[in-house]
Amino acid sequence: HGLKYGLPASIDYDIGAARCVVCNVSRAILPRLRQRYSHMVTVLVTAPPDVLLARIASRARSSDGDHGSRITRSAGFDRSLDADVVIEN
């Protein structure tokens, strides 16, 4: 989608002060976050492939690319994610 996201440096101060920090991030960045933050809990919010496919198709955005490829790519990330909690939505 071409968007760039980042986490503010201030979360380091919050974590240092024993505060809970919740961030919505790309699955691709999780290995780097695990290296940086030792007490991280990963929550995967997902849905069955047919539901995801219907949701992507309903958006009707040309930037979404090939829907089947997105689902396949997502499933690959999900398997390698090693999430602590999985919520099926």
C-alpha cells in the first residue's frame, strides 16, 4: 500500500516506567521487536481465509493486488508468527 509506519521513541520511556504499551504493527517487523523488547506479547487477530478473501474483495481497491496471493502470503506469516494469543475475528 506504500504507507510507512513507525513507533514513537516515547514507548521506550513508557516500557521503562513499567507501563503497558499496545502497538498495531506489521507482522514482518516482529522479529526485530522481539530482539528489542524482551517482555513482548504477540496477539494475532485473524480470520479464516474465506472471510479474509471476502473482506479484501469488498474493499474493491486496485492497490490490494491479487487477492489470492495476499491470503497465501498472510497464511505464511501467520504460521511463522509464533503468537502468544490468537483471536479469530
